Amino acid sequence: MYACFDRGGESEWSEIPWRDSLVTGDGRVAGDVSASDDFYSVIQYGDVLEAVHREMGDQGVEPYGTVSLSGSAHRMEAPVYMSGDQARVEIGEGDRLNMGVKVSAGHSGHMGVHYNLGAERLVCRNGMTRFVSDLHLDQSHGERFQPGLAYEAVRGVLGSTDRVEERLERARKRELLNLDEARLLLHDIGVDRVAENSEADIMNALFEEVESRESPSLYEVYQAGTRVVDHYADSGSPGHFQETVRDNVARLLDVDGELPDSDELGRSVVENRLNYFVEEGEDAEPYFSAERETLRDLAERRGLA
């Protein structure tokens, strides 16, 4: 294969190898990528994590967290949290969060390095992420590793604690109709697809997180969704699939950079499910055994009956 390169202002065609396999130290094939450094820069997972840890140390906070790899090592996920007063957020009375950076990287052919806002809720060890969508940075494999982005990600999170606290406090005041609507919403965004026992696990998570069954807040329902992913997920569900569901749950707190309207969310999911049952008729598959009865009640209360 040939490619055109700019050599000191002049174009020059050169033959380049097409693809190379990335192989880990223990012999696993982690990816199939361009063999040319001009097209693909191999970014070591350890370099990324070292840069994040270095900046956290320089900022006076103590990093902690976990690292997980896919079976072939083509993908890495690492929620790195920060212990220290400047990284602490408190929602309500005694609901404390340690802020952090959710790091993900990979060699799947398109995935580079991503830094997202993260937090660990200390009361239950729920891992929170992406709930303020514009607090993220990305780097592609088309350029060499830029540790400055890791430093910027850490500083950005530490500089956003007031903003995070304000967002989550508002989410505590936006309420759905009742526990049934919250249950329907969690099924609709796919939480049931990672749960080991979807009906029981979603209800158990809601009972754990929701204070009033007649007025569950978006914040509480978000925590119930993350509880299912973190504590009740089927051991056989792939890690990347769980991350997709975690992204869906984050939309309870952030849609296009804004906190969603709870009434619009609730009304939309009820209306969509009503339409589904009408269109599918006898072939419709309910999310849970009592969904039809639940929908009738919710539709009446939402003025959709």
C-alpha cells in the first residue's frame, strides 16, 4: 500500500505496511491497527494511569480505584477517585461523594483515550459517571499520547465540585409520579438487560434508594440504576455492555448538558410503552409481569388514558 506524505513542503508517495497486530506481554492479541506511526500511535494504558495519578498527587489528593481489562486486553476501564476535602461533595445530609476521573482506553480500531467525570458515593460504593456530560476530554490514536489532557481532566473535575453539587441538588427536587413510573423508566433505559434477576433486582434497588414511594427523585432513581449495574449485574454480562447501560442511566441527570424535566421523562416513557402495546398487540412483551396494569394506572394519572 502507498500513501502520500508531506516531506518539507513537497508531496512524496511511500510504500507503507498496512496492518499490524498489537500483542500484550503475555501473548494476547489486543488489536489490529495501522502499522504506520503516522496513522496510529500506540498509547500504553500504564502511561495514561500514571499521568492521572501524578496530577492527583500534585493537587494534594489521594487517588484510589480499580482497573479492569477486557479478555483480550483491547479495552481498559479505570474509575480513579480522589480522597480529600477538595474532592468531596455532599448532597443533602450525610450523602457524600468522592469526585474522580473515569478513564477508558482501547485498541479496538476506533477507541482512543477518554476522560469523564466520575464519583463514588461513599454510603453504598455506587460508581457515578457522565452525569455532567461536558466534563470530558478525548484523545485519538492519530496523535502521540498527551499527558496534558490527563492533567486537565483532573483539574477540571476538582474545579467543578460546586457545579456538580448544584446539579445533583436540583435532581433531588425533580420527582416522578411514583415508584411504578421509576420502575418502568429503569426497564426502558435497559437496566434490566444487565441485571441477574431483572424484576427483583430493579425493585430491590429502588427500595434501597428511594425514600418516598410516591415521589422518587431523579437523583434517587439514578442511584437505583447504578446500584443494579454495580451490585446486581449478571456476572456473565460483558463489561462494555454494562458501560453502555451506565451511559443510559446517566441520561437521568444529563441530556445535552442539562438536567432533564422529570415530568417529561415520565410522560414520555408511559406514552411510548402504551404505543408499543397497541402496535404489537398480542405479540407485545412486557418488561415485568404487572406492566399492563401498571401502565393503565400511570396513563390515567398522566392524562393519557
